[in-house]
Amino acid sequence: MSIIAAYNEAWEKGDVEALAEIIHDDCVFNPHVGGITMSKSDILGFAGGDGTPRAENERILFENDEVGVAHSIVHFANGSTSEAVMSFMRFKDGKIILMETGATPLSDDYKLVGQE
């Protein structure tokens, strides 16, 4: 199974233990929201929480041993507008060591999560 497919499956199931095996200890996640940076422990805490975003129409656009690119539609538990999310991942030792996302809101009245 590809690294991205394993990540998507573990995320969907809320399987924090499986995610911990897929995400490198030195992982850095730069999401498209608010200029923050997250660590492995931040990602695992987010994945195991009640407000975990849910994805549909997940597609792996490219993946090799070094990098991967994926796209999905993401729905948020806080009721904010769903987004089309593009993810770039870099791999090390068969695990995700870097992840960055970019997103396009799917409605005209979209407000970035956390902004008024």
C-alpha cells in the first residue's frame, strides 16, 4: 500500500496508532490555515479529536519513494465551508516527514477558519 493511501485510511478510521507509524518523528506540517506549523504530536492530537476533518474524493495524483501529491474535498466539524485541498508530502525512511497543504474554498461566502 502506498504511504498516502495508508495515511488516508488511518486518518479516516481515526487510527492514531497507525498514523504514528506513518508519520516520521521529525515531521513538520505546514497547513494552509493561519501560518502555523504542526509537529507529529500536534497531528496525532488533531486526528484523535472529536473535530477531525473528514475527506472525500481522495485522489493520489503522484507518489514515489521521495514525494507525493494528493487532492481531496475536506469537510470540517465546525461547520465551516468545505475545501478542495491539495497536499504535498515529502517522505523519509518510508514515512511522511513534511506535509504542506493549499486549499480552495467551495463557496462564495467562505471565511478562513479562525478569522472573523
